[in-house]
Amino acid sequence: MLGPGDAIPAARVWTDAREGPVPLVRAISGDRDALLCFYPFDWSPTCTSELRLLHDRHDALDAAGIRAFGVSLDGPWSQRAFAEALGLGETVTLISDRLAEASRGFGVLSEWNGLPRAERSAFLVRGDTVVASWSLGSELPDVAAILDSASSS
């Protein structure tokens, strides 16, 4: 698993179901830090709770200069429907890692019952470098710890 100071991988991902893949660094670029929250599956209860948490804490993340992204191996059409069902709007952008390049590159690719999946984890990224990382297991992201890491780096 990548840690502070590591460069993010050269991975292709989807941010729009109607478009082809784009480089991850382009998908998360902007004037804010990126919080990449990898999660196993769209529509599962814990993953739904995780994305709702990020949505609910949007104001605090935004005030700290952080933009939240949810990353899974689900296809871009599933993610589009999932985001619409949750009412995420602009608060959390879902990224499809359908080719598993980002999950593999961050060191969080695993299997569950024979299905490839991303392990629940979070990475705070500034530019193309990891600032902080957390292996979450079945836990939800600790937004207070994320905000603390962003302000101390």
C-alpha cells in the first residue's frame, strides 16, 4: 500500500460513463487536495454508508481544501446510477477503476469470493504525491484524522 511521499500510479480511470478512460492524475487534478477513498462495491451497505459520510462531511472537507473521490472497480454506468441514487451531486466524485490499474498501483487490489475488488482504504493526495494513507478494513474514513493530516502537511 502506498504511503506518504509515494507518487500515485499512472492509471487509467473513468469519471464519465459516456467517455473513455483518462489518466488518474488528470481525473483528480485541480487546486485542491484529493481524498481517494477506495471501496469494494457499489450498492453494498458499508460502501453506501462510506459515501454518505463523505457527502455529509463535504463542507468540512471543502473548507480544508479537500475534494473527495470514491474509487471502485465497478463500471462507470453502475457508478453513475449509484451516485444519482445517493444524491451525491458535486460533493463526491465517483471514479471507475474498471481496469484495476489504480487499485493495483495503490496496493489495495484484492479478491472477495473470486471477484476482484479494492480494499477499503483512503489516500490524501496533493498533486501526484500521497500525503497520508489509511487502511480501513471494515471501518469508515475518520474525517477528523483526514482533516488533521491535511492541515499538518
